[in-house]
Amino acid sequence: MINLSLELANARAARAPPRTLGQCLVELGHITQADLAHALILQRRMDRLLGEVLLVEGLLTEAQLLAGLARQNGLRVIDLDRKPPEISVARRLPVSVCLRHGVTPWKQADGLLLVATNRPDLFDELRASMGPEGQRMLPVLATQEDIVRTIGRLYGDELAFAAATRVPAAESCRGWAVNHRRRIAWAGGLAALLALCAAAAPGWTLALGILWASLTLALCVALKAAAFVAHLTAPAQAEGGPASSAPGGDGFRLPRVSVLVPLFREENIACHLVERLTRLTYPKSLLDVVLVLEQDDAVTREALRCTALPPWMSVLEVPDASRLRTKPRALNYALNFCAGDIIGVWDAEDAPAPDQLERVVQQFHRAAPDVACL
């Protein structure tokens, strides 16, 4: 039973000028004054919240952070896994609003809607975006991981369909599954034609095959040669410059970087992947690595369950809502949950250089405003 009068009182109390989160965490004994001073120094050059810096630096657990936010804002902490929302509450908030504000509906009663958030300081923006309906919304606190997982449960089918159809049908291969018999017939006919040519004129068929292979090889070599020449003639700063010009050194605030890593039936790669990514030298409080796997991929899920993931790394499951099962679809779905200013993609087998993200950030910082991809 939900005590809505208590929730309303807490929400009204949250409107009072709050103490800082750092003060609340110190009062609760979750951090020391020295921890707070260290985190504030780090925060000055990073576009991250104080709680996120403390969390990634290992000075705070997620439960302690929620306790500090609850004390600061006079709100209740809930467990969305133990007390999940009913599917019917999804009608009260569009998925686009949930993604934009990082929230999920939780419970409704007496015309009021309790909405889970981990950014209570931004809840008034959500209320304003919903017009008169927003005045009947009350905040409760939950972890970001639980909120993302709950959005997937409530709106997963809708998001998965949008991910599979984001590209126009004329530019997509998703229709191939419908016409697979026709394609098999064409492939069989082409194979039969090649066999007939080889039997009728083996010399000419072999000669044309060698010519085609040589042409494609020459084009590949020319492309690599052009890339090598461009590499040699590029300005010195394209290589990242000296160490003294590291990102953040000339006064600009370091951006948050999200990296998507799609996985599928990866049994033995989880621990090695975490080990390789841990070598990255980019500030971990600005790093958001999302491991993307299919909902029915029990092999990878079990491998990840046995692997200790750092706070800057999370797992996102793509709902099994369509026959289409491709990496672009999974990445399109995961894109909805990326929080970074810069978004990248690595394969599970990739071993990026430790300073690769610094180089990317530096290149974007120096590039023209119309540069969107490196």
C-alpha cells in the first residue's frame, strides 16, 4: 500500500533549499571531508556530478549515494527489481519522455503518479514538460541501472521495433528475411551458371576469375597506400601532439564518452574484455562503457555474471521483440541509453590503445564544428 500523503509531504519538503549532497554524505558517515575535497577537485575539470565522481573513484557505493540523495531531498528510495511497476503505468509517460529525463513510472493511485529518478534536482523539468499532468507526479529514488532495466521491461518492444526500423526499408537489409527463398533461387542459378561456364570454357573462366581477383587486390592496395600517404602528410597535431597538450590541459572541460560493445555468445571473452578496457587512461568518471547483448543470450549473460564489472561499465539487454537479430539493431537500441557527448563502438575482440579516447577527445576539440565522426 502506497502512503501518498507521505510521498506528497516528502515532495513538498524537497522543494525547500536543500543542503549539498557532499554535506549529507559526510553527515551520514559515508565519506570523509578529505574524500569530499578530493572529489570536488576532480569535478572542477569534469562534466560530471559529485556523486558520480565519488562512485567511480570507489569512495562511495550506489546504495550510499542514494541514501545521501534521499537525505538531501527528503525522498524515498525504492527497489525496482523487488517492487517492479505494472505494465499499465507505461501509458502515463511516453517512452521518449522517460529517455529524455532518465526516469520511469512506478506506481499510480488516486490520480497521482510516482516516478523513479536518480536526478531529483531535474524533476521539475519533467513536470514542466508534461504540462498540467506533471503536477500530479511525485519523485522517488532508484539507481540508474534499475531505471534503465525497467524502461526495457515497460517499453522494450516499442524501442526494439524502432531500432529495427530506424533506417528506411529501401536502405536496409531487413526485408531480406521475407524474400530469402527468392535469393536462394538466384544464388543457386548463379552457381549453376558459373559451373556451366567452367565446364564449357575452363580456360576463359579461370582467366576471368584471376583478373577479377587481381583487380580487387589492386584496389585494396591503392586504398591502403592512400591512407598511408595521408598519414605521413597529416599535421603533427593529428597524432595527438606532445603529452603536455593532453585533453583538459588548455582549459576545456573533458566530455563524457560512451562506448558501445556489442556481444553475442561470448563465453570466454568477458574477463579479458574488462581487463583490456581497464587499461584505458581516460578518467573513469567520464567513461560510460555499455556491454550490449541480446535478451536470450544466456552464454554471455552467465559469463558477465561471473565477472566483476567496474562502476563505469554496465550491461544492457536488447529485447527479443523481432525476428531481426543484427548488430546494427542492437546498437540502435543501445543508442537510446547513451549519456556521452561522444559515442563510439568497439568490438569484443578490440584492444584499444590506453590513450585512444584522449586522442579522440582532442581531435574533436580541435576539429571544425561540422565534424561529426572520426
